Amino acid sequence: MPTLEEIVRGVNQNSQSIRNFTTENASIHVPGALVPLHSRITFERPKRLRIQGSVSSFGSREIDFGSNDELFWFWARRNDGVMWYCRHELYPMSQMREFVPIEPGMLIEALGIVEFKPTDQHFGPHRLPDGNWEVLSHIQTPSGQFKKRTVFDRKNGEIMRQELYTLQDELIAVAQVIAQGFDRATGIKYARRVEVQSQIMTGTMTIDLGTPTFNRSEPFATSMFLMPQYEGYRAVDLSGPEFLHPGIVVPPPMPNVPSANIQTVIR
């Protein structure tokens, strides 16, 4: 049975060693789609992410999801002339949540780039009936305070499942690792294939990273993470005043709560 410190150190060392990655042969199956999208996925710390999907490797682009340090956007060919974007800090209050149910930071973690922050609170590990381990956390995100449950494989310590809850134990999102990946060149472990479900998303989104290349020496071109312009599509800021939900306030940072007062996350 590992200690909490051993788990945190192992997970953080692996994640922090991932400076960037890119893959040209990923695939994404979104709810409602008949076939998976052939995808190119690029990531660079801390919040830069780009997912471009086409019906085939030579087909026209169908989706474009991207994030940089200031904002993120979502474009789909079927979106009737509109591309949505939103500033990161205003996402919890904006109507962007109706179109993009998982913010970029959560999606990056779903791909296995997980860090246990010292400013959050972590408890465990606890042994589960199947012999695997879980760590429970109280975390602070741009969207507020949440509970998180992380399940680890008892054999190799790799992350198998992540669950995000409200403080009232309402399940928000789940990321289930279907297949683990290991990059021999760098020694990096990653979630090669993952299934993502969200409270406000119908069905399951499946992401397969294919064969990513990690930690290229040269930074990606700045244009990779700039919001694009598509002819015939106007950009709509869903974090603008007219699109903010009234009365929604991002909770302040959580105080230090003694572990005895932490409720167990609903399984």
C-alpha cells in the first residue's frame, strides 16, 4: 500500500515531465456522430491545446477546438455560421457551458496530465473492494470548488478513473482510461484511450491519442494556438455581458478544512 506522498510524487513527476506533445493519428468519437473523427491534437503547457478533426485524413475539417492562455474556442462546420469563444475566467458564468460541457483544463487532465496541487487537499489512499486504490481531493478550479476521486491501478499505480463532484456530491464528469500508453523515448506514461462523460453532455466522448510525440525541442508556432477565422463564420464571445448567466458567482478559494470534516465522495 503506497503512501499519499508516494502517489502524489509519482503522478506529479510523470505529468510535469510532459512539456508538450503532438499526434497526427488521433481519433475522437463525439456523441451523436456516426463515425470517429480523424484528429490532430497538440498540447503545450500550461493551457495550450488544439484539437482539429476531419472525417478522414484527407477530408475537410469538421471541428476545431482550441485553447491558449487567455481564451478557448469551439468551431464546427455544422454550426450555422457561428464560432463560439470564451475567456477562461468567465467560463463558469457564461453560456459556453451549454456548448462545451468540459473546460480545457479538465480535458487536459482527462488525457492523463494530472497534478496533485499542494494548494488543494488530498486524502488517502484508500483500498477499494477490488484491491485498487483511491485518493479523494478537495480542489479549487476556475469554475469553483469541487471534490475529486482518483482511482489507481494496484499493480502499477497508473490512473484508471477520475470523477469530479460538486461539494454536495453531485457527479459532474467522469474520465475512464480504457488503454494506457507508454512512450519509450521519454519514459512518459499517458492515457492513450479515454472515455469522457459529463453531466451536461449526452452520451460518451472517446479520445484515442494514437502515437503521440512528446517533448519536441522546438516550441510550436504561435499561430497553432491563436483563435482562427473561418470564412462565412462569425466569432461570438459567449463570455460577453449579454451571454453571462445572472446571479452565478465563482466561489472564493476554499479555507483549510481539517480532514475530519471532509465528507466521503459518493461512489
